[in-house]
Amino acid sequence: LFGILFLFLPALLLLILVEKREYIQLSESQKYAGFWWRFLAGMIDLVILYIVIFFLGFITGFIFLFDPMDYEMHLYTQWLLNILSGLISFLYYVLFQMSSKQATPGMRIIGIKIYDEKFQRAGFWRLTGRYFATGLSNLIIWIGFFMIGWTKRKQGLHDILARTIHLKE
């Protein structure tokens, strides 16, 4: 029950709370960031996150070498490390995307920015909902991500729910 709620609650909240406004038309010089550009940016971001989380785990493991603890304490530490890793991932995506650069480091390298439907910087709550709605995009063999290649505005399911777009600058 918790898993179902965790997957569908962000989508439901986005549908209820995000104001439905018309999308602005792109100018001649603007174009949506397609699937492969976003995939490449996502891979860069994942590598960065994995390196950060690896070092966090490495430091924790290094501490265990010099201060052995019982099995139960080790499990609690692993549980805490998993929660911290999730928090780092959440903050990485949301804070970078809501910054003045409107992009994660991977998106900046590729030249992609994220916007709301009025080409303005997306806010914290919209990006938080978008982040958690990516769980829905993972369902059914990642169809929600593949939608980026099929939709008019190159939006994944999580983008449609959060009403965000990505432009290739």
C-alpha cells in the first residue's frame, strides 16, 4: 500500500496543485531537447551521483575498519546511508534545476535547460513533484521516459504531470 501511495501521490498532487496554463509556442531559435540529448545528460548526472554516493559509502566502510560494530548497528548504518543517498539524489536534481542555471551539471554540459510552460524557472514544489513522479515513468518498462521521443513537446510522463519542458540551448 505504501509503495502504491508513494508512486501515485506525487502524480495526483501535481494534477491537483499545478495550475493548468497554455504552453507558450517556441520561437524560431528554440527547440525542445529530445530523448537522446536528455538520456546523455541523465547518464552524466548518474555518473556524478554514483561517484558522490560511492565516496560516501567508502568513507563509511573505512570507518567500520577502525571501529568495528555489531551486526545490528551495521544494518542501521546501512539503512541511514540509503536514506542519505536518496536525499542527496533528490537535492541534486531539484536544487540544480531550480537554480539560476535551470540545469543539473549533466544538462549544462549538453546544453539543456528546464522550464515551466511559460518558459520561466520551475519552482521547488513543481520540481519536487516532478522528481517523485519519475517513479511512474519507470513503470511498465520505462514507457514514461520513452514518451520523450514520441510527444510533441518532447515530454516524459513526469514532465507532462509537472508541466515542465526542456529546451536545447
